[in-house]
Amino acid sequence: MASVAVLFSHATPAVAQSVQGKTHVLGKASGFVHLVAVPGPGQTVEFSAFNPDGTISGPFAIAPDTVFVVTDLRVARTATNGLYEGRIVNFPSGERWRFHFDTNQHPSHHVGLTSGMVFSTPPRANLFASSAGAAEVHLHGYLAKNK
């Protein structure tokens, strides 16, 4: 499988992500991507990437002819229990996934996507309502060639 390096904005070559062929199954571990964003109430923020060495780089960027396929989403409280409502968006197309959960009942909300959610532009996290403050939004997935 040919590998093409895709770099994050402001990242060094040491934190490059490899592009998978068609799926993450049997792909290189460096092709897995873990993003995090922490929007406060009323904010839309960019995602940053957790790098294999434990550092965080950002904002996350997607190279031309490449897509980011989200396989898992997780939203968690940052400190205080309460109600969280928000969404994952990408511009210019808008809302892609909406979340609504109460951390008094569950500390986090996880969704596994069997077919994946594909982004050709960097996703952003929006927290449009919260009774408790900021939320921590995680996206897990892989980069693939956009054929």
C-alpha cells in the first residue's frame, strides 16, 4: 500500500499522519487520527490532533485529495455535571452530527459509526447550549485518499 504523508498545520514532519488506502483495517497505526476540541457555551472551535508522541498539534488540516473518516465520536464534561447540547460541523456544508446529553446521568456520550462519517474539510465542534460550561469533544478515525 502506497503511503502519502499528510501534515497538520504547524506540525513537524515527526508528527505526520499516513494516508490509508480504502479503510483503516490492516492500515498503519500512524494512519489513525485522534482529534480533540473543547468548546465553551456558544463557541465553535477547531480540532487539534493528539500525536503518537503524546503532544497536541493544531489546528487539524486535511490535505488536498484526502478525506478524514470519523469512526468514533465521544463527548465528555470538562468539570461540572449538567446538560450539554452541541454539534460537529464543517464549513460550508454545516451540521453533520448533533449531541444532547446530561452528565448527571452519564459522564460521557460515545457513538461508534459502522460506516464512518467523511469530511473533506476540517470539522469543528460547536457547543450551542450548556448548563455546565465547556465540553470535551473527541473524534477518532483515519485519513484516506479521496478517489
